[in-house]
Amino acid sequence: MSNPKGSVLVVGGGISGVQAALDLADSGFYVHLVEKSPAIGGAMSQLDKTFPTNDCSACILSPKLVEAGRHLNINLLTLSEVLDLEGEPGSFKVRVRQNPRYVDPEKCIACGTCAQKCPKKVPNEFDFGLGTRKAIYLRYPQAVPLKYSIDERACIYLKKPGRCGFCKKVCPTGAINFDDRPKEFTLEVGSVILALGFRPFDPKDLEFTGYGRLKNVVTSMEFERLLSPSGPCMGHMERPSDKKEPKRIAWLQCVGSRDINKACHGYCSSVCCMYAIKQAVIAREHSKSGDIEASIFFMDMRTHGKGFEAYYNRAEKEGIRFLRARVHTVLKGRDENLIVRYVEDDGIPKEKEFDLVVLSIGLETDPSVISLSKRLGIELDADNFIKTSSFSPVSTNRDGIFVCGAFSEPKDIPQSVMEASAAASCAQERLWPSRWTETKKKSFPPERDVYAEPPRIGVFVCSCGINIAGVIDVKEVTEYAKTLPGVVFAQNNLFTCSQDTINQMAQTIKEKGLNRVVVASCTPRTHEPLFQETLREAGINKFLFEMANIRDQDSWVHQDDPEAATQKAKDLVRMAVSKVRGDEPLPYNFVPVKKRALVIGAGVAGMVASLSLADQGFPVTLIERKDRLGGHGRKFYRTWQGNPMQDYLKGLIETVTSHENIDVRFKTTLKAVSGSVGQFKSELSDGSLVEHGVAIVAIGAESFKPREGKWNFLYGKNPNVHTLLELDQRFIKKDPGLLGLNQAVFIHCVGSRVPERPYCSRVCCTHAIDQALKLKELNPDMDIFMLYRDIRTYGKREHIYEEARAKGIVFIRYDLDNLPKVREKDGRMIVEVRDPIIDEEVILHPDLLILASAVRPRDDVGELSKLFKCAMTEEGFLLEAHMKLRPVDFATDGVFLAGLCHYPKPVEETIAQAKAAASRAAIVLSRDEVPAESITAAVNPMKCTGCALCTQVCPYHAVNIDENTGKAVVDTALCKGCGACVAGCRSDAITLKNLGNEQIMAAVEAALEE
Amino acid sequence: MFYATLEGLRRFKIPHNFEFVSIISLYAKWIREGRLKVDPSWNKEGLKFTCQDPCKLVRQGIGDLVADDLRFVIKRVVGEENFIECWPNRSNNFCCGGGGGALQAGFVENRRKYGKVKFEQLSQTGADVVITPCHNCHTQILDICDYYGGKWKTTHLWNWIEKALVLEK
Amino acid sequence: MSTINEKITTEIRKVAKELLEKDEVAAFLGYTEGTVPMVMKPFVARRPEDVEKLFWNSFCVLNLANYLPLVLQSLEPPRRPNDPLPEGPLPRVGVLATGCWSRNMVVQIKENQIERERVIIVGISSRGMVDRKKVQAQVDHLEITEVIEEDHKLIVKGPGFTKEINRWDVVRDNCKSCVHPDPVIYDEVIGDFSGGRQVPKRFGDIQEIEDMDIEERWKWFQEEISSCIRCYACRNACPLCYCPTCFVDDSRPQWVGKSIDKTDTALFHILRAFHCAGRCTDCGACESACPMGIRMRLFTKKLYKDCMELYGFEPGLRIDEPLPLTTFKLEDPQDYILQQGQKGEEK
Amino acid sequence: MKKVIDLNALRARVKAQIEKAVPNANINYCLTCGLCSSGCPATGIEGMDPRKFLRYLVLGQDEKILETNWIYSCTMCQRCKYACPMGIDVGRIVYEIRGMRPRDKRPKNLQRSCDLQKQSNSTGIPNEDFVWVVNDVLEEVRENEPKWKELKAPIDKKGAIFYLNQNAKEPTVEPEEMVPLWKILHAAGIDWTYSSKWWDGANYCLFTGDPEDWEYTVRKQAEVVNELGCRYYINTE
Amino acid sequence: MEEKREESWQPKIIAFLCNWCSYAGADLAGVSRYQYPPSIRIVRVPCSGRVSPNMILDALRSGADGVLVSGCHPGDCHYISGNFYARRRFALFKRFLEFIGIEPDRVNFTWISASEGEQFAQVAREVTERVKRLGPARKLVKEIEPCPQ
């Protein structure tokens, strides 16, 4: 395909669709984002909080949605669906139908008057029918685009023209248009990304759950709405029957998953265990009385992601009861309460009464999506998910059409975000010649010179639903703000970060001629860029802006003292106002981008990332400490889907070594790094200096060798005791010793999920079971016993767990108090373990003992993280910028990570993350310059004595003494605004723009004013 | 025993030129066709009824269809408002403990322990009469009612149909 | 038989005359007699014949390093602040330097205030300078008209009295506790070096105050600075204070009030002392210059003691060693940091 | 005393037998999740529950399986299969195990019922007595209930549309309980008949677990109905 | 002055938190809803290395009852060495303040990382408790004596 189209169609506006769209739009491609419902946000927008960080879902999602909603190069097509598609990669023609909104988006200001007047109430499907909405409605309060739409099935007028039509009468901007008709059009795009997400499983057919028959049995998504402040009961949980707050809540796991009988879904939906724990934790916090008793009934507690195990341990410590028992039927108790009969290991039937039962429902593919796939000729597997292979996790059977998110397999948000970027990367690998050909350039209105004007400050106090207003008297704070000197405008908003309030703010800045803005809401770390962008659009410099964090650092942490919290909010606003008064307009600095990427570590992750960038025409320097490529990938035999690893690796190594854009350096490590995004200078161990714009860290990890201690199990002492990787070596070599075995034992969680390494290594359950199946293949009538704590074969991997059991492999559960005991008696191994079901000791005589040992971080990861200034988790893995929504970026701009050094993960997830890192890196490399820090130091030569203290404390060598004037001079391209020089300078000769001593002291003194 | 014959014919592929049906389905069919006229007005003082869904007839036999027929008949015979639904019910109902040869096997103490769940479920409905359209259920529920001191009467369905029969002159 | 001082004075004049005549230096910085007894004035000899005015005795208490940058600049052609430095070799200056003064010059060199090549340092090992306030105290503050100095005693004369005072009794406190009397950098030498001194309980005075409890210390501190009239003599005498706008004179932001309000004065002394942390060589110029006799050296000496204890650093001893606040070590002590139980590995 | 299971070689013979007899028994699929035990009223009886039962089966503890009397507490009601995520039919497995019990080890009364069933009916009353009782009760009703003068209880009526079986309990113990159904059939104008041979609807031979006996009795009933030529075989309440 | 000491009095504590670690830790304490006394007034600074002694003195002079400076753990600093220089500066300054009579618990320094929400709340509670025990700050507070009538 010589000149492919420079645009991409993304189908589905959930978090992964939006992330793919943003990555592509930021890398020079025009994106058409097609979304079925009236607003983007998908399932994530229905969540109250997200695990494991407990971030409020809307708070971390809405900045991305608003960014996508306002992105010049993303064409948002809501209420639209794909009809059909033809053409070939590089030039697809897609027919799309846009259903009528009956509201003109240009005119609608989302004032809500129409909804007040509309007489027709219908169950709100966003709240799963728990609450109601009007026929004319917003999907959710912070919807993007924040435009009303009319539900033609409910609207009285549309069904019988002439009747009702109140909304049209009251709409202040005349936005209602009953004659709106569906429109069909064709889009020409270079590539298509399917991000159609999932549909929650509907348990109405599982009659024994009582759903639909017993009022107080709700699904987890319904419970999420009960928890959410934008839900039907404003975040104060009420149970459906009597609207009282439930005290005793039960969660039943695996409803609609791991069930080949009634629910006919044999796979595991991989997120329900975590969201159940999260809901239990958040429920206990939301409850007014605070004494919620939460019980979770489960088979295997599957907390296999990063930070998940610690989250599970903390929940258990805080009193959430975990009962390893699945429940047959939810029984009826007195006045709509529910009785759960369950049997734990002891075999004694117990009954417990609950006020509410939450069904942790699984994920499945929406029937409409299944029919769409058929229309597009996309192959689905038996579970109706897209068939992907281990080595191309985001590709479908049709070339040029990619998939990301829950549509290919049930997965959590970080995984979906990684796959979104990976899909973007795959699209770019083909369409890169026509980068920036169809995109529009962002232009801001001319900036008003506010230098001469006296400060005219606007204060916007946010309620954030009930998050702030629930504790702080936002009205009083807004009134108080008006009394502060320089403040000419103050206003309270329900959600300041929502789309319309943002536009309203820009409008107010223009009308009132504001030249300083203070927003009192949540943390600037996530929302400052969003509001600063608004200032630019309102025509004033974005640095004339300060935030008062009255949520995370006030209302959320002083919930039991509303007066003090309100008083503190006033102080914080006064501090922000006194600080903003001193703010000056700052220039928007840019730094040229060196078009080269440095990739550290040539394992699978490093090679795939390098290849992805090189295929897009970006030169890559790939350094590897060993003398050969492959890293951890060399060590194992096949992926759980059966694809042989070593053949793939050989092909990958050949492509990388022969690629003209990749400069491979063996036995080379990184010695020093200087500079920042766009202009890194790295000194390698071979003495050479590499200038590069971005860096990808892919240094992998190591497998834990239980040489001593209670996890030894004769490892290193008996020749027939191996770790998983050692057994893989024997498979690769087709070791004849593996034939003729009659008994093998696997021990799971060796060194993982223990106090020294309180995390789950995620890959060993699947790997061990796959190896057991391979052994069974070699010796069909041998016995195999798997001693496990929780089998965590998440997602589609559950099928091989089922296959293993079907083939007679016996699984025996142990726990930390009853560790298996391994000893040797005249040359033969004896393993003793207690079977918890029949409470009897079982003695095994394996010829082969395999230890599923942990994956642990490399010891030298600390040094490397220092070079790039990236943080590390307590366990020693590298810490990404945001666990949920920026899983491949570091806090340091321009540096990305992929592979095992982030967290243990199987090959397909490593490849997805590597491609994702490449896509994120391509955002920088695809540009000629990237914005540099605007808040930099500045020297007043009159006060400078040339003592050069600043030059010695500056970590970036950004300030030096000018030879001839003898005074200090700052290089704004390198200065990162840390302020070390300002604090060191005795003569106050150097200051930090907008963060000078005068302003900080103004804030301090404002805080202490009575 | 409904299931015994139904499954026997199927499993052993016994040639038969008749259709094997349950009397419950026929009651419903005849009432719907009007062949069998019943009138619930006899139940002036509002005697409360509930029923047992026999495992061999419903769960293992022909499923929820026959359970719905059973309820249709009972409601037409005793008056809709006098019927109280058990939970769980129909194909998911608790077994009373009489079937599967338990009555004959002689482990009385186990059988009665088995029946405790059913006893609690039935007494929770507070019904005055429990209709058991199966001989084993009838014997067992009679026994656990008396053993655990239940307050209800255990009868077959036909007694009440007879009571509600309308004979045209 | 001339005293040591007289020998040194003649020696200084000889060296200075030589340097000026051979045009090695364009000026020579030394001391001349003040207008009242026991006060010596810094003096710049620019012509060989001026050397006759150079004197040396036990009252040379002001630190010559303080005036060196000024003298150096006076020899340069005039230029505006942002003009480039003049090219070519600039005229040099000769200067006397005892142990502490030379260490101050090292600090000045590290802080780019003077260039080593433009200074010819004439090193003299100091026998400790006399504190004129101690002398006045010995004579009950009667007016002193004349002081004759002999090697180990002073003959103090005033209207109607004459008193002999043992020199060591009235030597300044900092000189008494000084362990580095010998110059650390020099080009010429006058007299011979003492080879360092051993001082038992070198920081005794500081220890004394540290042993008080918190309220006593606060009371001591308030009393100490209560008499301060904010004349800034100390600042003007200190070679470390060369900021164009001192923080006390700054108005945007105004760190410290101008008045003699006790808080403003406290803040002035705290910050002035802290600015000398890791730089002050305890030369005592500030205390000698202070008209009110405030023992402000106790503040800087406490920081001096801490620098030694925490980082093993004494200012100005080696020219290549970075000043303590411009460097760090990974294992710097941090016991004062509030440590919540690290999530340690419990086995 | 902690029992010990030594699995030098896992020989689960009983499980193998069952898997041969019941191909989709899915015994191995068991996740030991405990759902069956939580829904089964027989949990805890004889120290056994469905999950433990399957576990012993999987771990090859055949003698424990064969001699536990729990298989007679389980009524094979298949409530476990109804909700089990793997659809394992413990009831069917219990049926197979009951079949493996030697005849003399089976509960006497149950085996006797089946043997009687194989001769004529489960209570063992002679067929003639059944015919006599039916007609006797019929006469009584016709006399003292004028409305039911024409009530009929036909036996061996060839060509009747409906064949009705009769549980052995009523004719032997409480004959008057048969009358209401006759009246209902009469009121509905139904053309029905009993049979004098193999009239007993019960089938204890299913509960003994003996497939041959079970087949014999069902085949006998089918022959009678075929012979009578009825189009429907009604199974009574 | 005495009556202010009883239980309900809330001290005013100025907390200089470094933006990358401690401020994020404070946010995490918020997200995790760890409650702590409302006495803390947080001033966001780019790095603990940005905090100079005169800012601490300014806070004390303006009436702060306590000052807390918190930065990243040594080695985590986003700006590589900011907290190392700060550690030396604060070591000398804290000893000097104690030398001249300022109570040790008035000025506190700690390291809080982005993932230590609970620790931040714990430090906030502890510092408030310590300052409460000391009572309102009097020593370096600049009070304009009312001009005598």
C-alpha cells in the first residue's frame, strides 16, 4: 500500500477506544471515534471507584474524555454504529449510520431545563434501571459530549407528533429538533480498531441466584451505581426493598463465569474478584455508620495484577471476611433479608443472614457486537471474543483491523489501556508514511497582555458531587472568596471538570476580563493541565492559575469535622488567591526532539518495542547487557495457547538484527543519562554517547531460586526438583528423561504471596498447568498433583485449567499454615500435604517435583531507576506514572517501560505492553519539538555575586556562570523548575517564575491570617 | 414414580405406542378446556395452601412447565389469593427427602435430618395445607410435619379438586 | 630590643616595599594605627614610601580578606555591571594573612570573589589578637590614652593610672580556641609557623549552652541579642557578607523588619548566622566590630561545630573541597527525620 | 486419628467404572467449590456431603465410597446438578454406586420392595385383591353418594384412551383415597382404565440401582399399556 | 494564652510538601480516606530542595505553631538530588534552632513517598499531637505591641 490513508476508525468509546484515539491523534493521525450511546466513557464511567488505587473513576477518566472530546483531530461520532466495511489495509471504506440525537449539539448548553419539564420518566439504563431518567436525558453528569439527547422509544412527541413537546418550548437556545433523521455516510480510513468492550452478564436466567425474584439481590454493576455519588441514591447506599442502608452485605463470585452448566461461560472474567474487594472496601467507607460487615464467597481469590495482592491483604486485615465457598441458592429471610447457606472446608453447613447480596457478574460480548463482527468478517472464538494469538495480541484475522480492550478477552482497565496503545502502534506501523497528512493544527486565540492590568481574580469552587460538598459548605467558601482582595468573580460548580463548566469558565474569563484564575477542587496533579488548557482557550496565559486542593487534602480527610474542613477550605482558597496574585504570564518553551529512541534490554519487550518504532521509520539504539538477544524469552518452551516460543524468538531476533533502523549494542549497559525528553544524552558502558528523544526501559526480571528457607523443598539437593523454567529447558531439549514418569507434583506460589514478596507473580499458575498438560501428553497415564493456594488462570486461561482437571490432574489446596512437606527416603521423594476437603494427610511419591517459583525484580534495577529518575514500588518493580491510566509511562516525561520490570506478565501481555510503549514513544518522536518546562529559574544580575552556589546544586547543569559578566545565567531548555538554586542562593538573586520566595511567603502568610 | 418410568422408557429404549403424561398436566389441560369445572368459592375462610414440587416430576421430569400447571390448578381450586409460593421452588426446589428410596431404605434418623430444611421452608410459608402431588413426598412431608411439630395438613391435590368440583346437572 | 610586633612590622615594611618597587603588586593591604589606642585601621600602601605607615601589633582584629575584593576592584578599569571582564593580566594586590584570614581567602576564591593569581599573600602565624573590651574591663572602663605592647604584657596608661596586664588574659576568645593559627595558603612568609595548636574543649562555650534546657537557651539567646541596635557593623566586618542587597534590606519579600523589635532582631541574627554556616572561619571580626559586645560568634561557632560533627568539614582548609551546603553524601546522617516504621522485611 | 492416604499410584477404579457407564459424568471437572454441598439437604449426614463424596471418588478411596450409607440419604434428586458450574450429576453417580452394592448388603426393605415390584406390585398384594378392593370401594360410593351413581373404575378396558396406573399404597392401606381421582375423571368425562396386571406406578427398582430390575418393571408396564391399546399412560399423583 | 491549650485548640501547621512524592502521598491519604486533624495547611513546592530556612522562619514569624517539610525518600527525588541538599540544610538549621531555644517539635522534617498515604496521615497526626503538647507558638511570632494609650 503506497500511500495509505492518514486516518483511523476507532469503534467503541470506552476507556480503551478513547486511549487508542488519543494516542493516534497525538501521533499525527485523524481519528473517527464511533460510539453507540449518546456519550463516550463506556463501562468505566459507570464505576464509582477503581482498584487498586481507589481513585474515583470519573476523576481519572473525565480528563481523558474531555481531552478526546475537545481534540482537534478526533471526530467524535456518538449515537453511531458501523454498518459494513470493505477495502484493504491502508484504504478501508466504512459505512456508518448516525442515529438522530434530536438535539442540536451546537446549540445545547446542557442547562437541563428540558429534562426538568419533560413529563416522561423511564428506567435509566445507565443505572441498570435502578433510577429513572427523563425521555430527554444526559447519559451521566460528566458525560462527554455534554449534550442532551432524546430517547425515541420514550419520547411522547416522537411517538405521536403533536402531543407534549414541552422540551422544545422551554429550551432557551432552541436546540430541540424533532425532525432529526438518521444519517448514513462513508468514512475512508487507513486502519480500524475495534474497542467494543463488553456487556455485563445478565443473571436473570440463573434463577437460583434469586436475581429478579428477591428484591435485595443486585448485580455488581447495579451496586456500583448504588455506591456512586452520580448514582440513583447520591452515593448513600440504599437497598432496593426498603431504601435502608444495608449493614450485612454478601458478594457471590463467579456469577456467569467459570460455569459451563447454566451460564455456559467457561472462561474467567478476571476482574470480578478485585472489584468485589473494592466494592466491599468502598461500601464500608461510604456507610454513615461505618460498621458494614462484608463477606465475599469465592472459589479462587484472583488478585493477580500489580498491587492487587497487597489490596487483598489489606482488605482482609480491615475485617472483610473471605469465605472459600460457593453458594447454591440465595434463600429468603425475614422482611426481604436474604439467607446464604454455605459449606466451608470443614463440611459443616452454615447459614448467615444478609441485608443485601451482590452478584459479581462476569463479562460477555454483546449480541449486537457479535452480529457486527460477522458483518465485518471478524472471527470470534467459542466464547464470542475475538480470536487473538499469543504473538499478535491485538490483531484480528483481518489484516489492518485491530482489537483492544475486553472485546478480545475479559481484562482490567490497565490491560485495556495497554492494548489500546498497542493497537495504535500496530496501526501506525502501516500508516506512518502519511503521518500528519489529515490532521488539523491546534490554534489558540491571541494571548491578552495582562501585565499592566491589576489582578482580576476568578475563583471557581467545585462541589465534585458530594465528594467536597458532602463535607465542606461550598456556598460559604464561594461567598468568602468574593471578599478576598482582587477577586472579582466567584462561583460554585457541581463538577468543575465537566465539559460545560469548562466552556462556561472560558466564557466567564472573557466576559469578566479575568486575568487570574483559582479553582478550588481536587489535586492539581491530575486536573491542572485541563484547567490551564481552558485559560489558553480563553485567551490568557495558562500560568496565571492556581489550585486549592479542598478535596483530597481537605473534605476527604476531615470528614468528621465539617466546620474545620470548611474553615480550612477558606484558608486554602485564600492561600491560592494570594499566590495567584503574584503569578506572571510565562512563555511556552519548546525543546527540539532528537529523532532516535534508546531501548534498554533486548528481551522480548525490548525487541518488540524497538521493532515497532523502527518499522515507523524511527532509528533505535537497542542496548543489551548480555552478549545475545532474547532475555527471559529464551528460557521458556511455549505460550499457554501452545505456540512454540523459541521459533518465534528466533524470527524476532533475526528481524531485529537485520533491521536497518535498529543499532544493536551487545554487552552494553547505561552509565549516565542527562537532559530531558526530546534531548536525552546517554553515556553507554562502551564509552559512546547516544543522543535520543525517548527511552524505553525493558530490563526484564529474574526467577526466584528457593535455595534455602521454608520454600526450598529439596531444590538444588535432589536432581528431580526443578523450577518451571528449568523444566521448560528439558522440554525444549526434548529430554528423554521426561518419558516413563508415573507421578509428578507441582507446588504453586513458591516465594510469591509471602511477607518477603507480598505480590502474585501472575504467570506461574498458567505456566504450571500448561506444563502439566505437556507432561500428560508425554505420559498419558501418569498421575499429576498440583498443590496450590489459589489457581489464578484468569481470562481465557481458565480453559486449560478445565482441560487439566478433565485429564485427571488432581488439584490439592494448601495454605501458609499447612505447607507441603518434602523429604527424601532411599532415593525417592515423598511429599506430604493435607487435603482440606476430606481433612486427611495425602502422601505422594513423585519422580518429578516442579516449583512454580516467583518472578522477582533484578537487583540492579535500583541503579537504572536512579539514572532516569523513575520510582520503584516497595517490591522492587518499576513504578509507572499512574497504575490505571498511564501504565507504560514513567513520571519522568519521555521515558517508558515494558515487560517484566513493570510487573510479571505472560508473553502476550509483554508484547502488548512493548507495542504500547512504542506508541507512547511515537507521540514524542512524531513531533519536531515537545513542550519544555515553562516554570524555570531566572537570575537578577544586579543581585548576583557570581558565587556559583546555584551551579553546584543544579541537578541538570541548567544554570552556569557567564564567563565575561561573572553572573549566573539559566538555560531554560534544561531547567526543570526544581528550585534547588533558589533555596541555596543567599542573596535572593535567582528566583523561580511563579514559585518565587515572594509568592510562597504570600501563601504562607495567607494561611496564618486569622 | 414419574421419572422412573419416563427415564426407563428412554434409557432402555422400550418400544411403546403411548404418550407418558403426568396427571398434573392433564388436570390443567382439562380445566383450561373447560372439561373439568372447578370453583374456589368453597374456601370461604381463606385456607392458605402451598405445594411441593416433586423432584422426580419437576426437576428430573418435565421441568417448570408442569410446576406452572400445578400452580394453575391449585389457584383455580383454592383461589389465587390463598396460594403462597415457596422459595426456592419449581426446578430448584428442595427435595423433601422421601424420594430415591429413602423411605424404604430405613435410615429414619438420617431421613428426618434431611427433611429439616424442607420442614423449615414449608413452615416459613405459614400455609395451612401442603399439597404433595407425589406419594413419596406425601409420606415424607406427613412424617416430618408430625416429627418436627408442623401446623399444616399434608394432602394430595385430588382431594381439593374433588372439593371444588362443579357438577353440571 | 624590639618586640616581636616591631620585628614583624619592619619585616612587613621590607616585603611590602620590595613588592611595590618591583611592581609585583599595585597595592599592599596591611594595617596602620587607628586614631584611638587599641584600634588598628586597614591600610592600602600604593607607593613604596607608603609602607612606612604599615604597623603590626596585637590589635589587628579586622579581617583583611573583607577588604580584598574592594581593593582588587579599585585597580580595575571602571565598567558597568553587565560589561564583560577586562582582558589581560590585571594588577595584583599584596595582603597579610594569618590562619583564619587565609582560610577566608580560600572561601572567597571558591566563591569567585577573588582570583588566586591576583593576590600575593604574606603569611604570618598569629599569636592571637587582644580584645580591647577585655583590656577596658581590666581598667574598670577608665579612659585609656596609651597602650605600650611588650611581647607578653601590655602597659596600659590613662589619666592618673598605669597598669600592666598579662597579654594572654586579654586575648580574644576565638584566638584562644583557635587550632589553625598558621596561614593555609601564602606566597611569602614572615616569622615562623607555630605548627598548629592543641586546644582542650575547643567548643567548650558552645557545649555549655547546649547543656542548658530549651527555655534557658531561649532566655540566653534573647538576652544576647537584646542589646543589638541593628547597626550591621558585624555584617560590614565579615568577609562572607558581600551580597549587593542583604536580606535585611530586601523589601520584596521583606524577610525581616527593620526595627529593633525582638523578633526582627532574632530573625536577623538567626539568618545571618545560618548564611555563614560552613563558611565562617571564626576570625572574630564580627564580635570585634560589634559596638554592643554581642557574642554573636557563639551562633556561628555552633554551626561550625555541627559542620564538623555531621560532615567532618572545616571551612577554608583545602581549596579543592566543596563547601558543605553545595554538596552531599548518600549516607549523610538523617536521625532528625521523622521515620515511621519502614515497611521492613519481617522474616 | 488422622487418616493417611498413600497415593503411590492413583487407582480410582470406581471412578473409572462410573466414567465408562456415564460418559459425560464430568467427575474430574470438580472444582471442590462446595456449591453442591451448600444446596444439598443431605450435607453433614453420615459425615459426608456431595463434595467429599466426589473427592473420595477422585482420590481413589473406593472402599469408603462403596460402604458409606450416605448413598441412601442422597435421594438422587439432582439439585446439585441443577446449579453445579461443571454440571456434575452426583445423583447419577450415587445410582451407579448403589448398583455396585451386592444385593445382600442393600437395605433389606428397599430390596424387598423391588423384588415384590418385580412379581406384581411393591406392597405384594395379589392382583385379584386390587381388583376386588377397587370394585368394593366403587360399589360403596355408588350406594351412599347418589350424585355418583354412575361412577366407574374400569379395569382392563381395552381401547380406552387413557391408562391410569395406581400406587400400591392406596389399595393396601387407604382405599378411599382412590375415589377422588375417579370422581375427577368421571366429571371430566374421561375414557380411562386401570390394568389388573402391573398396575403399580411405583418403581423401587430404580432406587436399588439395579438397571436390569428397573428395565424389567418398566417393560412390563409398557407391555400392559400397549396391550390395552391406550393412547396415553397417566402417571397418578 | 493558657486557655488555648485545652483539647479543642487546633494548632496551625504549615506543611511544605514536595509535588512529586509527599504531595502525591497526601493525595493518596485523601483517596484512601485516612483521617487526620485539620491543622495542616499544605503549600505545594516543586521539591524539598526548594524550601529555604528563611521560608521556615517566615512561617514561624507569621504565627505558625508548627512547620513540617516533607520530601521524597533519598534516591527517589524527581529532581535527582533536591532532597539530599535539603537534608544537609535542614540538619544544620534544625540543630541551630534548637540551640537558640526553639522547641525541637516546632519544626519537623520527614520523607513521604507517593505510595505512603497512610504514613502521611500518621505523620500529620503525630506532628499535630506534638505541637499541641507544646501549645501555641510564642517565641518567634512577630506581634506588634499595641501602642500604649
